[in-house]
Amino acid sequence: MKRGAVILLLILVVAAGLHADDLDEILNYLSDKVLSVHITARLLDKDQVIVWDAESSHITNVGKAVNIRLVGSGVIIDSYITPFGNLDETLVLVANGEMWFSNNRQEGLRYKSFIKSVPIKAGEKVIFFPLGVAVDSQTNIYTIQLEIEILPYSEVLRMAK
């Protein structure tokens, strides 16, 4: 988010000598090329009740990954969400990542990597399960869920007004 604000600020500084109409045209052009990626991470218990959740929004462009890191007791998940394609058509959302985990029944740390791709349209929500079902003990089963929504940044600006 900070990088996007810095780039926008640099553009504004460079464009300070331009007329207001030129500046509006530049900002409109950029807002149609930039994407907002909204991610809701949830931990669900065996009855699908939300035990924990967190939300984050990121600004990116097509082909540039957004990183999500989840750190918990006995698990670290690094996910990279990358949208590809054209906003006017179907996007391909590529989710890849790595995870390190351990539990009480096993010695040492285990490693797993994954990659998934899903065709989506801007505004659709996708549910992604990076771990599948994680087992805490024989009686407690938890699922990590990532809900991902990609919108053109111009639409986010319109909703904020």
C-alpha cells in the first residue's frame, strides 16, 4: 500500500506542471490499470465456525504478486496472489506459496508447497484453502480459508465517494 502511495505521489509531483485536465486524465488512466486485492483470512473450527479472522487490502497491477504471510502456533504460510489477464475479460488468479508446520505427534518441521490457478472476473470472490484441513489434535480440526476479491482500483475509488 505504501509503495502505491509513493508512486502516486511521485506522479503528482512530476505532473505538477501539467494542467488540471491533463492530471485528471493521467489519474483516470492509472486508476483503470491498477487493481485492489482484498483478502480475508479465516480460521474455521470443525463445525465451520469462525475462530479467528483478519482482513487486508493491497494495491497491485496485473502480473505483480501480493504477499500474504500467516504465522500461528506451529504453522507459517507464505502465499503469493498474482492476477493475470485483462480487467475487461476474465482474469487468471494464481495462488502459490509455501508452508512450514509441525504438530505434537511429529518430530521436526514439515514443508509443503502449492500452486493453484483460477479464472475469475473482477468483483468475484474466490475461496482458497492453502492447507486444506489442518489437524491440531485428534479432537480439534481447523481449516484456514483465504477469501480473495479483485477489483479495478477505479471501482474502489467510486465506492469510497
